[in-house]
Amino acid sequence: MARSEATIEIARPAHEVFPWLLDPEKRLRWVSGLVASEPIGDASYREVVQEHGQRVEAIATVVRSEPPLALAIRMEGRGFEARAESRLSEEGGRTRVTSSLELELAGLARFAGGIVGRQTQRSLERSLTRLKQLLEA
């Protein structure tokens, strides 16, 4: 299993940050590699990520939503399962966002776990930096 985590502070209150974590149109603007996100139910989305020459499709399901403080999502795709969580804490109108991703690869992909873990970490960090840029613009 590969685990990645990143934290960033955004100069906006949590109630302004939280919608960017879930809204498909907003996510397309900041999540690294995300090229499609469409609702397929009350709490599920079909998402497509394209990075490093790979195109990955997944079903993302919200398993916990506690606006504006926490969001947990389970993702399933061909050859992998993942759990993503974002926790928000606000102080003085600034929000600290900590996002983590646990990725479990199946089959032969397990052997690439270290490489995938490093790529996931960089992607998570890029995504949070972009989220900060958009919200503080």
C-alpha cells in the first residue's frame, strides 16, 4: 500500500474551501491530472485521471462528508482501490487543509508501488498548491 499526505494553509475560511473538494467543476480546475468528473448518483462520481502517459478511470464514492471540516472518498478502478481524506481546520479566517491518499494496487501493479507512491505524493502536493492559488487569487 502506498500512502501520501500533504498539508497547505489557505487564506480563506473553511466554508469557502470545502466546496472545492467535492464540486466536479471546481475539482477539474485544481486536481492534478483530473480530466473528467461526472456525478453518477447522490454521492458517486465517474472520474478520469490522465498523468504520466496513463489514463485511469475510477468510481469515486463519498463515504463521509462533514462540511466544512472533513471529507472521505473511496475510489475503485481497474487494478486499484484508494481512500482519500481531507481534513480542514480554521483559525483566524485561514484554513489548514491536510489531504491523504492510501492507494492499494492489485496484480503486477503492486511491484510499481514505490514509483506510484512518489508520483502520487508529488501530484497531491501540486494539487494543493493549485487549490491555494485559485482560492487566494
